[in-house]
Amino acid sequence: MTSYAASNARAEMGELRRLKTLLPPELQSWVTIEVATSVNPTLITSEEIGRDEVEIQIDMPKWDRLALDQRNLLFWHEVGRVQADTIPRDGWEMAALAIGLGGAVGELWVQDGLLLILAAGLSGFAGWRLYNKNNGEKVTREAIEADERAISLATRFGYTLPNAYKSLASALKTLIEQTPKKQVRLRYDARLNALKKSAAKAKERMQQRGSAGEFQSY
């Protein structure tokens, strides 16, 4: 058992080091990659852990079941989110909402109109921020934009454009098959459909230059 655990730990560290080499040089000093330690973690996600530091967290058991090219493109998708600054921020909105609601109740009790308005305004602003942060259309749009960045990063790291599209499409199909939650599956499906449209446009551009032979239907 000890030997297996040590071997597994070495494999995880090796994968983390490999992924570090897939970071663009301009991100390597402030983006770290770690194994996810939370209960039932997302396959891959990012969070801000300091003023100038972002941590990409990976659920290794799920990650290891993916093919290498699938992992690479999903990793670059996450890097694309970091580049676009669309990763979750500190959850100050919930605290502000609680403070605002608590303040509103308190001011109703003491009947201070001005403070009641201020507390209600704080609650409203925090609630609006929470709605925008969790808005499904916004989340999907940002994910699609991150997919485009992933394709660009893949070509930067030596993939041909057709192979980059093929690998990301394969990864999304696998996630659709493996994901039990309907809402999450629909989001992956929306990304796959957008990717197909993007690939078709890229193929058309390459055909105009006479170099679209590697493209396939996804």
C-alpha cells in the first residue's frame, strides 16, 4: 500500500510539472498548479489565492482517465480563463448581502430612514453581483471564449489548428458522456456546438489558402 501511494504521488507530481511547462511564460511566475483537495472537486478549476496569484486545481483521479491531448486542451481552456480574468473572485458579495440584510432589519427596528436606504442599497448591489456572477448565459459565453483561447494556445505550443480543434472536441464529448448533471452537460454541449462552428470557419479560411486537408467533422 505504501509503495502504491508513493508511486501515485510521484505520478501526480510528474503531471503537475508537465502541466507547468504548458503555461505561457508570462503566467509562470504567478500561476500555480495543485491537486484539488476539496470533497467532490471539479475536474479542473481556478481560484485567486492572493493579490497576484492564481491556483489551478485538478481532480487527479478524473484527470488521469482522459487522454493526453484532451488534458492539454482542457488545461489551456483553464489558462484561457485566467488570461481573460474570468475566474471566481473572493466571495465578498455573500458577506455584503448578509451585512446589508442584517443592517436593513436593524434600521427598521430603530427606524433610521437614511441607514435603511444605505443597507438596502448594499443588499441590492451585492445581489446584482451574485446574479451576474452565476448567470448561466454569461458563464457559457465566457467558457466559449476560453475555448477559443485554448485553441490559440495549442497552436502556440505546436499543435496544428485541425488537431487542436479535434482534441478539444474529443474532450468535450467525453465530459458530456461522463457528466450526470443535466445543466452542466448542456453547458458542455453549448461549448461543443460553438466549437464546431468555429472549426467550420477556420476550415473555410484554410481552404481559401489551400491548406484545410487535416480538418474533419466533429
